[in-house]
Amino acid sequence: MNNNHWQFDTKAIHACHRPDPETGAISQTVVPAVAYAFADAESAAACVSGERQGTYYGRYGNPTARTLEEKVACLENGEACIGLSSGMAAISSALLAFLQAGDHVIVTKDVYGGTYNFITKMAPRFGISHSFVDCTDPAVVEASIISNTKAIFVETPSNPLLTVLDLKALAEVAKAHKLPLIVDNTFMTPCLQRPLELGADVVVHSATKYMNGHGDVLAGFVVGRQDVVDFVRMRVSGDLGQNLNAWESFLILRGLKTLGLRVREHCANAAAVAGYLDAHPNVMKVHYPGLASHPQHELARRQMKEMGGIVSFEVHGGEGAAKQVMDRLELAMISFSLGDPETLVQHPASMTHFSMPREVRYEQGITDGLLRLSIGLESAEDIIADLEQALQTLPEEDQA
């Protein structure tokens, strides 16, 4: 079925999916198989060697996961996709697909704490070096390329400061030096931003977040050229055992059907919350690309369809005041995740980015008074009312 003319919401439901040929069931079949039988020895050998398509062992995929992978590749407009056991499995696998001992990688300085940990703690054990770079300036990125640089890794908007990077400009730098540009698209999803269409080579997702959208799955995706995905499947995730199981693949396929609807509501609620916080006297600064005060607001308007569902803000009074606000919230729940139906709040300095040295956090702008909100699907009025009662409880000495 040709789906090139379909809009995103239609693709999210129908692309790469057919009713079960035997039962007619519309819902995706769950195949939790580990082993697969072959008619003869030659068929088995041909499958293992790649001479013919098929699955021969559960660590390298299963039919349910393959349907999901085909759909995500379609939504990102990529050649191929592999589903993995977590977002960090996707990030680490994508990096290891291009990096080996003696190589160097450029990483955007404003980056998720888990990525920071892998780059600073695990990658050096493989003999991989790195540079954290201000990727808002493509000239700075280009100047940071050295003889053994083998990849550029960015996320946009970033976690937790919502820094927006010019993917077209970064892709031009990467291509001029024959380097792969890897983009973490978790915050945007293919509903709002498709990095491959802007020149990136590989897209990664924590599908735990918006792609699944219900807070009940750990998963990740790597999307890119067929040869890159094949290498990840066979030599990285396959050898390291990072496969995605059939049940979680099914849950994500179910979640994708409402991705467009959910993300648009997340965005509308986030815009309302950001506007409210931006005018609040107890709030020092709001990080949200939809605000005209955001340093990359115009770039965000060009590059992203909408502004996403994450809002970060800094309160007067530092860590004590930030945690007091968190503890006073009644509707929003304290949690490390994001992209769920529920509004979630976390304190990056003591939670997702705790492992970063304080001076590194401060240099990146992650202050002790910073809170990150994952705006949920509740009524925006109720989310704002919850924030209002929490912010009003700050003691007078903590107010500006």
C-alpha cells in the first residue's frame, strides 16, 4: 500500500500494518518467540548468512518488533530502524556503530545525564575520547573537529534546558568532513521534527517517552541507513543483548496510533504553562522554545512543527525553594521520566543530572533552582492551578 500521500496521523495508524492474514485481527499480533523452525538446513544457513530475510533467534528481533521498526522508519522517513531495550541502548548502540578505540566524538554540551554518563564513564573504557561543544554555533563545532573525530552527537531540544540546534547547519558541517550526525529526537518525536530530512544521518529515540506515551515501556530506536541499522542489529545490540521484546513492541505500536493527538495536546498545555510561569514573580527564568525570549525561538519556529511538551523553569531561592515547590505540588508527580499522560516534575541537579560535577552543571546552565516539567494531558487550567498553589508557598525571603 502506497502511504507517501498520507498525513502523519494516518501513517501512525496504518503504515506498515495489515490485519492478521489468518484471523483477520486488526490489533497487532504478539509473537514472543525465541526460536524459529526451518524447513531444512539450507534455509537455516541462508537466514543466518543474510541471503534471505527472516528471524532465526530472538536476540536479533521478532515479527512484532519488525512491524514496529518498519513503522518508525516510515514515520522518520528513514531506510531502516531497530528497536532496542531502552533509550540508552539506542544512544550507546548508535555511538558504538561509528566509534572504536582511538576515536573521538563531538557531543553537544547541553545533554541528557544518561548520555553524559556513557560519554564520560563508559566510552573511555572502549578507548573513545570526547569533547563537549557549544553546538549552537556550527563554526565552533567545525573548529572542534580533530583528525580522529568520527561522529557528532546532538540532541535538540536538549534535556533539560530546551536548547535548540540548527540541524541543517550542523549537517552541512558533518558532511563537509564526512562525519555522521547522530540526533536524539526524543523530545520532538517524528510528529514535530524529522532530523533525517534536515540532513542528519542517524536518529535515536527513547521510546520510553512520547513514542509509547503511557509510562509502561522501556524502549529505544535507532533509525538510519540500512547498513548502519544492520550493523547495530548484528554487531552491537545483538552481541550485547539489547533486544526489544514482543510485548513492549506491541505496547508501543498501540501508543503510536495516538502519537499525533497526544503530542499536540502536550504542546498546547505546555504553551499555556510556559506563558503562566513566564509572568510569575517567583520564577526567575523559563526555558521553552515557544517563548519569544528563548534564544533560539526563531530557529525553533522554522525547524519544529510545534514546541514540545517540556517546560523547564528556575525559581528564586535555589535548591531549597525548588524542592519545596516540588513537594507542594498535588497534581504533578515527582518522577524521572517524561512524555506520560500525567504531568511529571523533576529536579535535574539532584535527579537526572546528579552525576555531573556541580561546576559542569553550572557551566551548562543547570542551576540548583531549575525544575523540569513534563506537561501531561490533564486540563491546562488544573496544571496551572497546581503550580500556582505550590509557588505561592515560597517564603518571603526566597522571593525576588
